[in-house]
Amino acid sequence: QRGSDNEDGGSSIYSSSESDISTDELTDSESGRHHFADLDTCPTGCEQSLFDRTCLLREQKLDVEDAIAEEKRNRDLLYEELAELQRINKVLEEEVKTAKTNLEMFQSEKQKKLNEINTVVTLTMKQIETVNYGVMSLDMQNALVFDKNVLRKMKQRISELKEEKNDLKRQQGEAKKKYSKLVKDQKHVQLKIEEAKKECDRMMVDKFGKIIDLNILEKITINQPLEQVK
């Protein structure tokens, strides 16, 4: 056992007898309090197979804990990476939105400028049609040039619109018939309600001698058990 230094700065003092006693006491104390301190040695009275199995499970537990800790670290890293990617994606979406807006503005401005350019178009007589058939205007300033297929589709669309108009008229007629029937049914039901109301009033006069408000009668019926309790 190491003693304290003397006041003159001398070396430490050792006592062999005190060291032996203290060592014995610590040994006894440790063996009594920490009987399973050595985890690599099978304790007395324990089967070796059971001890080996316990050690194996302990190692597996430590491996699983390490794996879980590693997965948690990987998860945290993935969360951080996901947050960063979401931030980048948001920035890119804003940039794409701005680029689309700019592109639309550019295309509109481009088409506007193209419409201002005068272009010479060579046409044959059979390609020219006028509203007044048989009369050719000498002034072609207000003439419109477009594809012949578009003109054919526009003519087809006229007949389609006529058919759609006829269908809408037919649907309107059916809707009017249904409305008239519903109005008649409503009047019929209203008459039945009036007859039922008159019959109800007559029965109340026969039973109570006068017409009674059903709401008041319902409140009295509901509060009757409470009045009995009072």
C-alpha cells in the first residue's frame, strides 16, 4: 500500500503487512460481491453447455445491437440526404416553372413578330374561294390563307353542330316533360298533405275538444317522467 509523502519531500513508505491484509480483504470482498466478474469463465455449478449457449446469445445480442446502431446511423444519413434532395427538387421545380413561363412568353412574342412579317404566297385560281361565289375581288388585302383540310373540317363541324343542336332541343323537350310531371306530382302530394292535416285536426278536436300544438304535447310527454320523479 502506498503511503503519503512526508513533509521533507522523501519517497513513499510501503508496509508489507498492511499490503497483505488489504489484498486479502479485497480479494475476499471481490470474490463475494462480483462472483460473475469474469464473463469468459464458466461459474462453479453451471453447466458448460448452458454457459456456452449464454455466451453465444450474448455475442449475438451485441452483434444485433451493433447492427441496429449502424442502421440508425444509415437512416439518419438517408433522412439528411432526402431533406437535401427535397430542397434541391423544390429549387429545380421553381426554375422549371420560371423557364416554362419565359418560354411561353418567348413563343407568344415570336408568333407576334412573325405575324408582322409580310410574305408572298403563290396561289392558283382554284385555290382561291370567295364568299360571293362567282365574283372575284380585286383587293386581296383582307384575304385569309389556311390549309384546305382545315376548311373541310370546318364544314364538317357545321353539320356536327347542327346535330348537337337537335340533340339539345330533344333533351330540352324531355326535361320540360319531366318538369311538368314533377309539378303535377308535387301538387298531388300537397293535396294529400292538406287532407292528412285536416284529418289530424278533426281527430284532435274529437279527442281533446280543440286543436293542440303537437310540439307542446311532445314536450309534456317527454317531461312527464321527470315530473313523476319530482
